[in-house]
Amino acid sequence: MKHIKLFEQFINESTINNFKPEVLKKSNSLDETFFKKLMPLTAKTTDMAMEWIWDFEGETMFVHYQYFEVKPHGNIIDTPKYRIHNSQYWLNDYQLALQGKRGQEVNVTLLTFADITDPKKETKLGSIWVDTKVYLDEQRRVFEVTKSSS
């Protein structure tokens, strides 16, 4: 899988032919305990999302890339700041029908977290597959978005 570094001046949509989902290993996965504390509802969707995305292996896939710089809601001293890169996988009804998946949806996002509390020491925390709808709903409730690009 190709990684595209996304900031305001870069591409935000792509089409991948012969799609191969990224296999997350321990070395590049987000710590599940950390994620459960940060986004408990979304954390419950990770196994399903990882299994579901493999149903589209070898097919055409559309991807929307975006990022959010966020901090948790609340008046916490030394609030951590994160950059969350989203690779939202999707297909339109026509593409789903071509793949024999009429009436289904992809609804899976690969999130990649980085701790940007200290901009001089940005630390990649890892990636995780999630249900897109659950993630977007919970993101609004958990985080204050300080910067984004879509």
C-alpha cells in the first residue's frame, strides 16, 4: 500500500486498483489500551473493520485522505495534542454493484495517530482500522479540532 503524506497542498482523493489492505503489525499498530481510553466506542469496531476491509482485496477502491489536529475536550492542564490521519475507504453504488456487493458499503477508515504536543518531537503512535461512521460520530464528542484538511 502506498502512503501519501497529507497536508493542505497534497492530494486528498485516489483510486486504487487491485486494492490490498495494509496489514498492521505490532510495530505499526496503535496501542489498543490507549485507544480504548481515548475513543471507547470506536475501539469496539476495530476487529470488525479489519475483517471487513479484507472483503475488498483485489478490487478497485476509492480513498479519501484527510487529517485532523485535535486535543481532547475539557480543561485539562498539559492537554495532549494529536494529528489523526484518516484514510477513508469507500465505493459508490455503481462500483459496489460491479463487485457483486449491491446494497453494501465499505465504511472503513485507517487511522494513524501522532502525538504533536511538542511540535519539535512529533511521535507516531500507530495505526488502527475502524468503522468510519462510529469514528466520525465519536470524534466530534471526544476532540476539539484545532486544524484540519479534507
